[in-house]
Amino acid sequence: MKPSYVFFTICTLFLLFCLLCFPQPLLQKAIESVDLWFRLVLPSLFPFLTATGILIRLGIAQKLGHILQPVMQPIFGLSGVCAFPLLLGIVSGYPSGAKITVTLCQQNLLSKKEAQRILAFCNNPGPLFVIGTAGTAFLKNPVLGYIMLFSIFLGAILTGIVFRFFYTKQKNTISVHCASSCPSTEPIGKILGSSVADAMETVLQIGGFVILFGVIIEAFNQTGVFSFLTHCLSILLPFSSTAIEGILGGFLEMTNGASLLSQSQESTHIQVTCITAILSFGGLSILAQTLGILAPISISTPKYIFSKCINSLFSATICFFCYPFLESKLQKAVSAGFFPTKTAFSADLFCFLCTLFLSFALFCIVFLHKE
């Protein structure tokens, strides 16, 4: 038996042991995870996945790739159609970038080698989560969210540029001319039905991982594994026990880890840097969700994990060095009553997003029917 299978078997037996020894707290955690998925993940992710599925089936990705070919090729060494998962992955967050990449690959618009490369930097946390949750709710300052967002996306772009030099000798199996293929001629009803079914299947799979990792994290808490590891690492790392617990928790699930880090005694500089690293990596929960989505195209798991580690390192480094220059411009801490009624977006940003949306809509209308 492979070593990975042995490790996976041990982890599964450990989970079963915890379910038998601590049924009540693990059951309660599973209920909370179901509620989290139903109230937050399903409403936010399902409509977006459905919309992107419709756009891909209408041929928008091909048209966008044909136009952005002169940009993507010299910078990343990729065909223009790769811009579609990159742009939408930045806007929507985990794991939409991976899902869009799989859909394009299954429709023969991307080769597996191109999919492997674009996945290195197209799957990132969404702006609403970084600014609204991590910046405003956890750190009480939306400007910190913008700093983390800038660092994460710049780190992703830098990762894509660096990985270009690791694949210079590889040739894509799908030619670029497919990016300019004609839109789908399928009936609207079939396009809509296929998009809804595909999005629902993906969201249900994500829900399963949310519940599973919620139970696993609670099992670690109940058995004292987190406390033991925190004690061991506190001897080696110059951080408080809360910060170390946040780093360990973020390695499993980024939201809980970011919350714990924001409550630690470390300086804001260290907090923001560590949270940026966690959000850029995503944690094992997001990693498992992504690998489950990527299963149909059989990409290299070690390469993807390595690319996310590099992405996280770049993002944290950028945040660490950029924060001192922006520290003097930070706004005052936001009061606790701020985020239930207001978002972290300014009027200028809202106008910019509206302009961007209208421009993209105009692009879809004009170029979709352009022969």
C-alpha cells in the first residue's frame, strides 16, 4: 500500500475514533457547518458558478481569450482563454477559479498543461471575504483588507510570471485558434439547465468538504492535538500561543485561523502578514475542495500544492514589506457597529465596479454575435 494511503487510513480511523468518543460536540459542529454552508456558501457561490457556466457555454471565454491573447502570451506564456479563469477567479474567490478551469478543459478550450499552469495563480480568495470579513470584521479596519487584497493578487500574478520559466519547454496540445471559435448553438434551455446542474453539483461537493473539515477541526480540539502542537511550536517560534493556534487553525481552515490571529497579542504588522499567507494558501479545507473539483482533469496534485505554497510565500513577503509604507495612511479602526449596515466599499470603488460590469456586459453583447 502507498504511504499516502496508509496516512489517509490512519486519519480516517482517527476521525471514527473521535466520532465514537465525542459524538455530541462533533455532531454539534457538523450542524454548525451545515448551517454555515446553507446560509453563506450556497447563496453566494451557486449563482456565480451558474452565471460563469452560462458565459462559457455562450462562447464568451473564447472571445475574451482571442482578444487578450497578445497580453497573456508574453506575460504568462499562456493562451488568451486563460484570462477568463484568472479574471473571474480574482472576482469570485475560492474555488471558482479551479471550477472555471475544469470546465474550459473539459470543453477542449484548455490543454491539461495550460490548466496546470493557470491553476498556480487563478484560484484565490475573493475581495468580499478579504476586505469585508478579514479586514473589517476581524481586524476592524477595511484598509488592512485592501492591503491584504493587493498583496494576494500581486503575489498571484508574480507566481504566474515565475512559473512561466518552469514550463518554457512544454508545448500546449490545444492550439490557440480554438479561442476564437463560434459561440454555442445549443438551445437556451439546455445551456441554462446544464449550467444549473453543474453549479449545484459543485456546491454540494463543497458543502461536504465544509462539513467534513469542520468535524475534523473539532476532533483536534477535543483530543487536545491543537494544544499539544501549540505548546511544542511555542518553544520554537517567537509568537504567542493564540497566534500559533491561529496559524495551525489556518493551515486547516483559513477563516478560523484568520479570526484567531486577529485576536492575538502580536503587532498589526505581524497579524496582517500571517493572515495574508493563510488566505493566499487557503488551508487544507480549500485545498481538498479544489482537488475534488479538479479530479476530472487529473492534474498533478504535488505541483498544485507547491504552486500554492509559492503563491502564499510571495503574498506574505509583499505584505510584510508594503505594510510599513502604508501604515501612516491607515484609517482609524472601524467601530463594531460598522459592518452590519455598511460595507468596506467606498463610493468611488462602487462606481468603478459598476463601470467595469457595464463594460464587460457591453463586450459580451458586441463580441458574442460578431462573426
